[in-house]
Amino acid sequence: MLRLTEIKLPLHHQDESAELKAAILSKLAIDESNLVSYTVFKRGIDARKKTDIQLIYTLDVEVQDEAHLLRRFAKDPHVNLAPDTRYKFVTQAPSHLKSRPIVVGLGPCGLFAGLILAQMGFKPIILERGKAVRERTKDTFGFWRGQALNPESNVQYGEGGAGTFSDGKLYSQVKDPKHYGRKVLHEFVTAGAPEEILYVSKPHIGTYKLVSMVEKMRANIIALGGEIRFSSRVDQLHINEGQLTGVTLNNGEVLSCQHLVLAVGHSARDTFHMLYDAGVYIEAKPFSVGFRIEHEQSMVDACRWGPNAGNAILGAADYKLVHHCKNGRTVYSFCMCPGGTVVAAASETGGVVTNGMSQYSRHERNANSAIVVGIHPEQDYPGHPLAGIELQRALEQAAFELGGKDYRAPAQLIGDFLKGESSAELGDVKPSYTPGITLTDLTSLLPEFATAAIREAIPAFEQQIRGFAKADGLLTAVETRTSSPICIKRGIDFQSINVKGLYPAGEGAGYAGGILSAAIDGIRVAEALALDMQKGANID
């Protein structure tokens, strides 16, 4: 199989299949009889010239005379042998295996760790502190409509993890030499995701599709011998001379265990404290804080796509922005949600947290993203490894107070924020956040250096997205859960550096950022755990 890169078609092509076939024949200078088949591996967009947007393809091509063509194009960087991206299991559970691994958390990392272990025959026990995804969805939407917050079933806790209520982005910048990302995407397609996620350059799914997919993957794990327990929080680790021996659950049950994947997500603050108290080595790590910013999606589309705005292939436009400020801080956009909504993402009573969410269609009126500033432990919260948690909590509680103490979020028009004036009425950009907003002055909410940095960055972003600094754009506070504020250090064997058998994984442990990277990390950790269990079984 050959891989061809940089095959280009105009956005307004007539017949994609026919034109790609013609491009292949032209590129390889072969007759149609030599072309057996082709598939689209990736399709990207080159929008540098808005009046002449190009589609850029990577194609996997099967031909009759592959060896001859590889020799002829040996010096052409755009014609190569296609890599084998098929997933290969590193082992299978031995028939005499007596113990079962435990996976804690059923977000993307825990889901894929559990799935891979189940597919290898290890029959994992998966513990999720929250509820099954449909029950959790009812609790979450109920909170958004004004019902009480359930601290164990919300945007952060429950089957599917925090990514369930997001844009469902499935792309990452992590290095993936073993093509684990393809395994993730193929499993998602098997569970009901649209096949386009296998080839579009920035695939996404959206909340409603993720719900049914997670259910199907859960059923697959159970069919393979896995066990899933909901409303099962791990409240204590049992460690004997540096070896994990078991866990105690919130109902008092004790489970013996010498191999455990810890995939709890970035908001499991009580779990982080429990781990620290148990002696697990934890370090503070950087994270970011800021606001959600909303504009009309039509403005972003016009800036990115020009006269091609509204084209079905292009869809709703996104952006990625970075600005290095005079005070040494960096401001950047994060978790941009085209055609989406700002959502309430609190997991603790008395705190307001914002996040962004889109459906698969991305057809909502507004675009939103986080505009955040980096926070560094050695500079901003030195001392205790868990001090970042307290900084997050303090900001969330301050936002709760400023919003009116009823989970409305404090908000301010961009123009007023830049001038340091309180907002009194909305402009053209209507807020999407529920349970609702309270217009106010956000100046004092964040640390002074963060406020100053964001005020400098927004006009700078205007140079890239015209209208970004428009006066009636909206800032909604506060965004604090961009990533975990801690790192549970692990060695090259993926185990905690001071507790054997404990495998920290995913976002909560500080090793991922987003659905795809968390899922990939879950696969890597599951493989390491399985090999260690097999080695132990063989020794026994």
C-alpha cells in the first residue's frame, strides 16, 4: 500500500471520487488498470487564501506494481509506503490468572484502559464514582435548568468523564508512533461515531452522539467479562511496604488488588487528598485560569472562511490563539467550541465553573472558547503540592459570590472589561450559559497579573480574528478546570514511583489533555499493566 500526501482539490470540486482518482493517476503516472483501490486517510483544509480554499488529502493507494513505483519515487517525500496502523495486542491473559485488575474512573482514559484489558482477557473491575451516562445526563441537564447540584453526578463525574459534555474533539498533538489514536477512532466508529472521524483533520463528535457510544462500549466491556460498578468511589488505598494491596470503597467494601489504573480525571480533588495522605508521591504542575469568551459564530466564519462561509464541508470555523504578554505571562484560547454553548461545570457546592460544549452539528448561534492565563506552582502557589486545588476552589467560590450565590455566572461585556467598567446591559451577543448570568465587573476576580494579561491579549487577538475585541462580545467566569493542578509521578513502567501496582493515568494524573490523548494514555497504561500481570502469573 502506498501513501500519497499533499494531493489537492479545490473546495468547490464537482466529483470528489473521480477527481481524486484522476489526481492519483496523474501523480503516479500510471494507467487506470494499475490502480486497484484507494482510501482517504486524512483530509485537511488550507484556508490561507480565503478566495481559493484548498482541500489537502493523504491517500492510501493500492496498486499493481508497488515495488516499481516505490523505486521510481524514492526521492519524492509525498510518495511512501503506508505504515501499518492496525492495533496489535501486546499479550493475552493467561488461563490460570487468578486476580483481576481494577480501573478507577470511566472517562476516556479509564474507558479505553478497561476496554483494552477486557479485549486481552483480563476481565477488569471498573469503579466509577458517578452514575451511568444517561442518569448522569439527567442530573447535569437538571442542574443547568435550575435544580440542585449533585456533587457525585455532574459535568465532571460519571460515565464518559468530563469530555462527554464538551465539543467531543478527537485530535491531539501528542506523539503517537504506535498509532494508538487509530485504535481509539476505530473503536468510536464501531460504537456509532460517524466514519468521517477517521479522515477529517479535526474530528469531533458532540455530546449526544458520545452518550450512546459510551453505552455501547460499556456493553462491550461487560460482554468480554469486565465488571462495571457505578456510585463506587475509592476512599482508601491499602499499601504494604510500597505495594498496593487493595482499596476501600465509599460503601465500606474492601477489594483486594495488586494492579490498579488510576484514571480519575482532573477534578477528583478529594481523591487527590486521599492519595497524598496515603503517601503517594504527587507534584504540583502548571494549569491555567480565565474566562469563557463568546462571539457570534457568523463573525468567526466570515473571518476564517471569507466568501466561503457556510460551506458544508468547512462547517463552523474554529480558531487557536496565543499571545505572549509584556508581564511575562502567556494568554491562549483553549477548548474552542464552534457553534456551541457555555455550560455550568461545577462539581462542588458553592462554586461556579464554566466550560464549553458543542453538539455534532455545531449549529448554535455563538462560538465560545476559554481565554486563559498560565499559572505556575513555583511562582504562583509555592509550597504544598495540592495548593493549586485551593487556588482553583477560591476562584470558583469568588465567582459563585459575584454571580449571586445561585450558580448564575458573573459576566461582563468585552468592551467594559477592557475599560474596567461594570456592565449593565447586553449587546448583540446573547449569553448561552445556563442557569444564567449576572452582569458585573470581573476585574478583581482573577489575580491582577491574569486580568492585565487578558486585557492585553484580547486586542492582540483582534489582529487575527476581526471582531474578537468587539465591545458587546461576552466574558463569562470562571474557567479553572483546564487541566489537573497535580501530577502523580510515574516511572517508565507506568507505575507510581513509590507505590508498585498503582498506574496513574490520563488527565487527572497529569498525563493527558483531551479525549484522544486521555484514551491513548489509557491504552498505554493498560498494556504495561497487562504485561506486568502476565509476568507475575508466569513467575507464580
